Amino acid sequence: MKFGKEFSSQMVPEWLQAYVNYKYLKTLIKDINRFKRKTSSSTVVDMEEGITTAPIQVSSTASDRYETTFLMTEEKGGEYELVFFRRLDDEFNKVEKFYREKVEEVMKEAVMLNKQMDALIAFRFKMEERSPAELIEYTPRKGMEAIEEGGSSRAGRSDEDDNNVEEEIYNDTFLKPANIDMSKMKAASPAPVKVLGSVKINNTKKTPRSTVKSVLKISNGTELRFSIGNLRKIEEKLSSALVEFHRKLWFLKSYSFLNVLALSKILKKYDKIISRDAAKSYMTMVNNSCLGSSVEVMRLLDHVESTFIKHFTNGNRTKGVNTLRPKVKRERHRLTFSTGFLGGCMFSLIVALVAIIRTRNILQDEGQKQYMNTMFPLYSLFGFIVLHMTMYAANIYFWRRYRVNYSFMFGFKQGTELGYIQILFVGFSIGALALLCVLANLDMEADPKTKDYQALTELLPLLLLIAMFIVLILPFNIFYRSSRFFFLTCLFHILAAPLYKVTFPDSFLADQLCSQGQTLRSIQFYICYYAWGDFKHRQNTCGKSQVFNTFLFIVAAFPFVSRFLQCMRRVFEERNIEQGYNSFKYVLIVVAVCLGMAYEVDREENRQIIWRLLGGITSAMAVVFCTYWDLVYDWGLLNRTSKNPWLRDELLLPYKEVYFMAMILNVVLRFAWMQTVLDFKFESMHTQTVIALVASLEIIRRGIWNFFRLENEHLNNVGKYRACKTVSLPFNCDEDQ
């Protein structure tokens, strides 16, 4: 692999603009080389002069900028080389400035983490005085060796023991100065009691309880309480903070190494083409700069690793390093093979299904109507799930291809995020099993004596749905447990909206549910059909049940109401007026959906006309509003003043036509959604077929929306250089306020 491709592949996606523009510098060298070839007759003299004379002189200004003076501008082609060194200086100064700023940020963050670690160590030793017996059961960390060995109370702590605490605090200081008297440093360190005296618990986790307390103006209780539960929470938060801090330091280390290497490579190319010796003097300046030395970052990395291993993994270095530096999972060949095999099985089963229906003429007029009204809604649920997972897998593929950092935006734990092949494997497994169930009970001929169907085959879709649910909630570390629990956590937050703080994954999943309305209705039909229907005769009275019809309104409106509540929480919590406008969009959709449900449920013709008219008006308003919001706010497009007319300034896709096609397709599919409200009849297709087709189009629209939504979010992060999460710290120090 050429260095240019390797260089771009290893960049931190959110810092792309801050790296050396290696490609541009290469074009400048090509210009120099092109001019050299044109004037090849005089290059021999120039080369000799270039070798005997120092070509450049590097100096630094008072404003911490580095400037290169090119000493051979009078030579032929010297103006090209002068431009090259000016641009090289610009790139280096850009990188140096960015690196200095980031180093200053991590040094300030290290000071805060120092105080947090001081408080944690003091908290642990204070816990030894309070409840030594509980701490034995708790398997205490490093720094509580006396409890591990003897289990005796240290209530009668001596001055020597307090000095041990102070030494413990000093030894875990990230920013421990070099060549300093340790006794003086320890004398300046605060005693454990003093450390805890200026500290309070930081209640940053937004739970339903804390939300209710904040609304009722009740204190959340920030005083220190010495309990095992609090110690666990403190260690969990501080451990996450150290992991994220280590990740940030690792990014800076990689940033420094890659940019120094890029500068070295480009100067070697220059020396090779022009036959000069500029790389040596320029790289001496680079190596002496903040970017080239990176002493602070390397020292911080070592201290963070040793502190984390000592206090959070009981001295187990392997476990600590694996937590701080998780390895990226490689795709296994057997997984790829299994996914392809299941995809082939799905295709073969679909062909077999069509062939059986055609040759045996199974779906007669009477049987077709019965099958479409009962079995088809049951099996279409699996089709919607498989289609959505396929679209999500396609999203992941293109996000990775165009360097959209989706795992960071979703907050996946590093190394646990699923790839597109894994998503397809799960989706194709569900699809193949569902198709096998369809083939198993497709025989429409009932027993002529009893006029019923075989109970086992009729229960197959229910059994498959129950099996999927069991796999989803399995607590064992199999079947992608971290991803399943992440999904369930976000789902619970959606169900409990607005009691939980709204995060990007929560709002994103709620948007996905807004496109899965028909799936939710199918689940409702499952409950009615198997609980109160006569599934052996494929008979049900769900449509005539008042309870069922009432729940139709609730199920249809639930995703949009949940999304509305999330927006309203953000309005009050973040004072974000845009979220207020966004919430109005969901109000319109809820009204349109409910009017559509009223048209479907109410059998009175006069009232149906009114429901349909009102539903058409509100759904048209909702579609126009939603389309505008999709294109302008969620995708960031339709910007007339952009350098890419009617798009946005920064685009990841190389072809602008794709954006215009996506916008047109989004508008068309948005209006196709109106069919779910207006319920137009098509003589050539059964009603259930139309419903499934429109639901599938909405899922496809959502899949397209997903890519551009995350692309826009990613570019916003790039604009602010946000590459790491902000983790809440467990303690709140008075002196920092």
C-alpha cells in the first residue's frame, strides 16, 4: 500500500482537516519535477550547486510559528520550490498549533483526573475505617492491602498510616514533576480528610428518579456517603473516564507520529527529485518541536496505564491493557461463508415458494383471502425486520467506506460494534427461518372432516417470534450480548421518555421505530390472533373488537409520541428552540395517523368521508414539514450559499448527483407514506399487499435517511474536532467551581 493511502486510512476521522495535506504537497513536488524535466539541459549545474550549498534555513518567530527561508530562489525553478516550502510551513504550523492546543487540553484534564484519583484513594481508605467486613466481600482494589491480608479494622489509624495514604496519592499523580524533592511534594499533598472535605458526589446520571427530583426542586443529595454502592459507582465512572482519556492520548500519539512521518516522506521525495539535502535540517526543527517530541503525551500514557492497572484491575497488566487498548475484531471467514450461505438459502426458498404457489395453485380465491387476512400479517413482520436489518447493514458498509465514525456517535463500546456482515448474518438467519415456516404451513387445504388446520404448523410464526424474543433478552455472553443489551437499554429509554436524558442513540432508534409502525401493528395482531382468535380455523374477530381498535390508535401513535416527548425534554433541558419545531412535526404526524385510524375503524360512511378529508389535509401538512426537516436539518442540505449549490460545504460522497437523487427519492417516498393514512384501494392488489409494500418503501426511505443523517452528524463533529466522548466524573471539587 502506498503511503498516501495508508496515511489517510489511519487518520482520526474527526481530525481530517488538521492533518498535513500530504496529497497537496505531492502535487507541488510534481510541479517542480515537471519544470525540471522541461529545463533538463541546465539541471546538471543546478544540481551541483544544490549539493554544495545549504538549500534552506529554518527559524522560529516570537508567535511560535516556524518559517523556512529558501536560499536558492535565483535558480531556475526556484519560485516553484519557494512555493513548496511556504506551503510546507503552513501545513506544519497548522499541525503544530492543533497539537499544542490538544496537549494543553489533555494536561488540564489530567489535573482534574489527578484530583478525582486523590478523592477515590481517600474514599477507599475512609471506607476501610467504616466497614472492613463488607470490603472483604467486595474484593477491594490495590491500596487496601491491609484489609485483604488481615481483615482488621483500621479505625485506629496512626500518623504513619495517614502518611501512606498521602504517599499513595502522590505516587498516582499523572503530572508528577521530574527532579523534585519527594518529601516536599508529599508535604504539600492534602491529607485524606482534607481531600474529602472539599469534595461532593457529582450526580450527572439522568435517571427517572433524578428527573422527578429536579422537576419538584428536590435536592439529589450530593453529600459523600461511604457505602459499597457509592464506591462501585465512583469506580465505574472514574474507570470510564480513564479509558476515554487514554483513548484521547492514543489519538494524539498517533497524530504526532503520522504527521511527522508524512513530513519526513514528503521531504525525502523533494530531496530525491531536486537532489538537495533539505530533509535533514527541516526534520531537525520538526523533531525539536512540540509535535516531534510529544514527551508530555508519552509520559501521560505511561502514568494512565500504570494507574489504571494498579487501581482498577488489581495489578493485572494483561486485563488492564486489553481494557485500555481493545483490539479490533477481525471478520472471520466462516462468518462470511455462513452469511453468504444463508443469503443463498433465502433466495432458493423464495424461488421454491413461488414455484409451489404457481404449480399447485394453492392460493385459490377463497383461500387467498383467508390467508392474506390471517397468515400474511404474521409473516410480513419478519420481512419488515429483515429488510430493516439489510438496510442497516448497507448503512454500516457505506459509513465505513466513507469514514463516518458511526460507532463513536452511537456510543458503542470500542471493539464491540457489529459490522455489516454480522448484521446480515442475523437478518438472513431470521429470513431463512421465516421462509421455512411459510413453506411448512402453506398448504391451504383443511381437514374436510374438522375443517381445521394442523395446530403445530399454525403456531410456527408465534414460536419463531418467541424464540427471537428469548435470544434478544438472553443474559449469557453469546449472540452479541453487548449489542443486544445496548438495543434493549435504548428501547427502555424510549418507552420511559421523557424521564431519561435524550442521547443520540435513543433519538436515532426512536426514529427507526417511527418507520416500523406496521411491525408494531403486526405484534398487536399476534396477541389478538393467538390469544382470542381461533387459529386452528384461521379465524379471528380482531377487527370487531373495541379493545383491539383502541390499541390500534395507541400502537400507531406510540413511536411519534415518544419522539415528541424526547424533543420536549431537550427543549426544556437544553433550551433548544429547534427541538420545539421538531416536536411540532411529530404532533402533526400523530394527528394524521389517528385520523387515518379513525377512517379505518369507523364503518359509518358519512363520518368516513370526514375522517379521510381531515386525514388527507393533516398528512399532507406532515409530509411537507417532515420533508423540509429531513433535507434542511437532518441532512444539512438545500443550502443556497454553499460552495456546492443547494447542498452543503462539506460532502463525503464524491458524486453530487447522489445527493439530489436521494432528496428526490425522499420526497417521493414521503408522499407514498400518505397511503397508510388515506388507504387508497387497488383492485389488482390485496389490501394487505398494499400495506406491506408501503411499509417496505418507508423502511427503505429510512435506510437512505440514516446514511445522510449520520454523515451530517459526523461532519458537525469534524467541524468541532470531537473525536472522544465527554465522560461525567464522580466527584465535584469545590475549588474547581
